[in-house]
Amino acid sequence: MTNPEYVLEFMQENDFRYWTIHNSFDREVSRSFNDISLDDAIRKLKRYMKNNTGFFRIKLYQLNEILRGGKPKGEPAMFEVQMSGKEFEDKPKHSEGAPIGSMTPINPSPQGAIVGVDQYLNIHNVNAELKAENEKLKMQLDYMQQNHEKELENLRREMDSKIKEAQDSNAMFGQGISMLMQRMGVGE
């Protein structure tokens, strides 16, 4: 969001004297492509800003060349502006002896500014995409946990069967040795 006063300063510094103004639906609501002086162009835009409120996209041009369809030729300098009409009113000056608590901010904070429709929809799209990605990751995590538990159970069964085989093998070996020792008369 750009301060309306900055747009006028930008026009003055960079000699942008032609402009179009678009509403929050990006529809053109005003334009100035007449061959006029820079000061007159600034005065005209300032008067528009002073008498209108809302969210606007201002496109500034250095040349007043227009294509056949009425579209301006050249790349614009674009600014998104929230206008209340109060930006250009005379601001009261606080006396030096005024207590600090009595001073009020003159300009509203950008955090409380109105968000354009495009920004609003984009934020919701991004939010929805992030939620969908989060759900996808949760499902993958659940699937991986279930597979991990199954693999652990299979490994436990395999280990138990190998331990049992080893114990059986040891028992058979022990019986074979005791039988051999009895036949040789070495044992009891």
C-alpha cells in the first residue's frame, strides 16, 4: 500500500504526467492523457484523491501514447493506494507543551489498511493450498507409521522364530552330545 502523497511526489520527481486510476476490480474509473503541464496533472490527480475514497490502483505514464484499443502504450509505474480523502486536509500542529498522551496519530497504520480483493483471494488460495499440503503430509505420516509398525511386528516374529530355531538346535545338539557321551561311557 502506498501513501497518496508519495504518488504525487513520484510524479513530480520523475515527470509522470499521464495517469489512469483503477478500482479494486481493476476497472478503469478515471484517466488523464491530455497534453497538460506536470503541475496541472498533479493538481488534477490530487483533486481526484481528495474527493474519492476507497482502494485504487494508480498507473502513471511518462508518455501520452495510446494504442488503437484505447490502452496506454508503454509500461506504467503502478501504485496501490487506500484513499480516505483526509490525506490532504490541513493537519493540526500540536503545541510543544501538550502532554504526550494527548497526541493522536495523524496517519492510520498500514496494518489497519483495507486489503484489495485480489490480495484477499490470493491469501485464501495460499491458505487453502497450505491446509491441503498439511493434510497430505498428515496422511503420509499416518501411512508411514502404520507401515513402520507392520515392519517392526514382522521383524519381531522373524526374530522370535530364529531364536526358537536356535534354542531347538541347541537342545538337539545337547541331546546328541549326551547320547554320544553315554555310548562312549564317558557320561554318567
